[in-house]
Amino acid sequence: TNIICHAPEHVKNAPITVAFTRTADTIGVELIYEGIPFVPPDTPAPDFSGTSEGGFGLFIIKSSVNQVDYYSPMPGLASIRLVKNIDPDHVQ
């Protein structure tokens, strides 16, 4: 949702390409979209007091996956790759 909510107005209706990968010990998803690569800020944990309306996206991402990569596969495109390590002996 961050890609959609924080996109510049001129790319609000641009397509987002989603690619899934699976290895013996990882599951990955990559989101490729028009724009410049996101550079995550060094921010503290979000405010869980109930008074904040945002700031949870990066926290949720970092808490849910083992690896996050932000990069540009080519000029004009940006990508976010999320990788989760899995135990192949416990996948059903």
C-alpha cells in the first residue's frame, strides 16, 4: 500500500509488476513500479499509543521479512524486494 499511497500524482495509475520467487529456503516478492527507488529513513519504532495515524508500514515490513531491498532495475523504475526465510521441513 505504501507504493500506492506515497506515489507521485503523475504515476498514480501506472502499473505495478509483481514477481514471486521460491527457493528451497526462501519465499520472495518483488514489486516493480515507475519512480525512483525508495530510501527508507532512519526512524524509531512507531508510536503505539493510538494517537498516530501512520508510520507503521516500514515497521510491519521490517518485522515480517528477513530481507528488504530497495533498488532501481533500470532508469525510471523502482523495486522493492521482500524475502522471507522458511524452514523447508515445515512448509505444507
